[in-house]
Amino acid sequence: QKTSQKTYHTRSTTHKTAAGRKLLQIMSEKRTNLCLSIDLTNPSEIIPLVTLLGPKICLLKTHIDIISFPPSEPNPIGTFTAKLQELARQHNFMIFEDRKFADIGNTVQEQYRGGVYKIASWAHITNAHAVPGPGIIRGLQAVAERVVGEPRGLLLLAEMSSKGNLGGGEYLKQTLAMAREEGVEGFVVGFIAMSEVGGEVEGEDFIVMTPGVGLEVGGDGLGQQYRTPEEVVGRDGCDVVIVGRGIVKDEDPLAVAEVYRERAWRAYEGRVGK
Ligand code: 6AU
């Protein structure tokens, strides 16, 4: 049986990472495989929208470095991320900082742990490019293992949604091989990819999260390419749909988030034969 034919509930008991098990459990309980990409720059717009949409999502994706924080407050970033954590607990979703680390292990360690954003302290999941080789995974993992409390997980970018991206094909195969390397088992939750990855090995389970999802096929004029929830989840075996502008730029974000949730969830149910 392919991983994509198993239920999220089953996978929540067998996934090799604690962060993955927790996410799959949330997806199964809340009946949602929707990740909201909250790509807004004003923190006072973000918090109310996350409060509104929290019940619809399994995961909140942030780009912390696009936000303009008010210089007047003493610790605006800490206050903001603490609020996100509180909302995550309240509405039972996880937080994914879309940092796309891409440097040598030693540098990404410092970028993940410290600096102004202290990503490891508040984001349950982050992502990294495979370009630097396996040291990037090991560097991030060393930081993650020192975080006390909730588990931390990593997604590797195996391919991208944008036109002309260099991922996929042989690059994806090499990225998968890195995720399979010894020592990183408890940390690599899955991939950013456009279809199911891995699973040929018995018991292997990588959660695939997919951006470039719209209610219709299309693009944005800067290379982004949109496919529908049915194509992404139903046909191509991805697990989580990542939606940004399709929700945040809509005049009724709550109503449209429910359309995305419901279409992606139905596509999943169809896939597992429910
Ligand atoms: O729905 P959109 O097009 O408004 O936003 C898609 C979001 C953006 C991108 O930075 C991100 O998904 N993204 C990623 C991620 C999640 O890593 C990879 C990729 O290949 N394409 C992509 O759009 O926040």
C-alpha cells in the first residue's frame, strides 16, 4: 500500500517523527489538511486573521522576515510569536516558519537558533534547501534537539511550484536520499514537493506539503503556478495544501478558507477510499 493510500489517522501512529505524528493527528481530528500561508506584512492584520481562521487549519505558515514590526514596542517580535503560539494552542494547529535555509550546517544553526527571530524557539516546523548537502539537516537537527518542550521538524524542498525551478527529477531523488540518511530519522518530517515522494521502502512516510494551490489552475505573473486541491491531493498524492493569497487576499477569507479546506479534505477522503 502506498503511503498516500493510508489514512492520516493511521499515519499519525506510525510516522517516524514526533512533529509529523502530531501534525497528522491534528489533521485527522480537525478534518483539515489546509495550511494557511499568512503572507501579510502588518502584525496587527495577521493576528485577527489567524484568530478567525485558526479552526480551519492544521498548520500556519509564516514568513517572519516580511513583517514590519513597530519600533515603539520593547520586544515586538517576541510578543508577536508568543501570540501565535497561544493561538496555536487554543485552536490546535502547528506553526511552520518558511525560512528556506540554504547555507552550511554551522551557519544555519545560528540562523535557526538566534538572531532577531529565534525561529527554533517558536516554530514547530521549518524548511531547508538541499543544495548545501546533508550538513544542513544535521546542523538544524542539533539545534532542534536542544529545544525543550514540543517537537521540532524539518521539510526539505525537493521541488518548487514556480516555473523554471531547478528542483524535481534528479534533484528530488538526491534530496530524498538525504532525508533517508542515517541519523536524521526523527527530524525530517517530509518535503515541499508537487507530488508524493518516497514510500517505496516499507513503512516509509514523508508528509508532502504543496504550495501553488488555487481554486482554479492559473499563475501570478511572477512564475507562481496554481493547481487545484483535487489535482494536488487527489491525483498527485500530496498531503497538505499551502494557500496564501487565495485566502488572505479574498474579501471573505473565512468563507474561502472553508472552500479550500473542504475541497482538499474531500480529495483526501477520495484518495484513501472513504
Ligand atoms: O498561495 P500563494 O501563491 O500566495 O503563496 C504560496 C506560498 C508563499 C511561498 O513563499 C511558498 O508558498 N512557496 C514555497 C514554500 C512553502 O516553501 C515553495 C514553493 O515552491 N512555492 C511557494 O509558493 O509563501
